[in-house]
Amino acid sequence: MPELEPRHLAFPLELEGSRFCSHAQDSDEEIADCIAVCVSYERGTRRGMPGFGVPSMVFRQGGPDLAALQSALVSDENEPRARYEVELDDDRLLEALALVEIGFDERGGV
């Protein structure tokens, strides 16, 4: 019997026909999805993992603190597999930040 490759659900959840989209474990796409999930949590909001997430930047002027985001993302409590060089024009990072803003709006936040 062939060995099955571990797969993880794509983020955000989406259907591909009658199945959920998924990515191979440890693929660039799967790690990027994990980073997007980490960015969607404000540090301190998960009781069991208080270091999970990124520092709040809700009232930060001048845009996100990219150095703080990079530092938070590669911590052992978030996504230690990530080796991510953050640049202001990085489309995937800006896409993840947009998801965070949508999440705050849907939860009645800022």
C-alpha cells in the first residue's frame, strides 16, 4: 500500500469541487497558511499558548511594525519552520494582514 502524504486544510477554508482544499505538509503553501493563521491572532488571546500570535498593531501609526511581525512569526510559539523575510511590498504578508483586519471587523473590533 502506498504511503500517503500528510496534508493540511488550506487557509482560508475553501472548497475544490466537493472537497476542502489542502496543502502537503511542510510545503511552502502550508507554511504560508500557518503564518496567516498566526498573524490572525493577537498575542495573548489563546489561553494555553499566551505567546502565540503577533503584537497588537491596531493603533500603530505608519503601518505595521514589520520587524516585530517577523520576530513574532519565527518564534517557537508560532511557526518555527518559517524563515520569512518581511518586506512592505510582500503580497502574501499584506494579504494576511487584510484577513486580520476583516477578522477584527467581523468580531466587532476596530
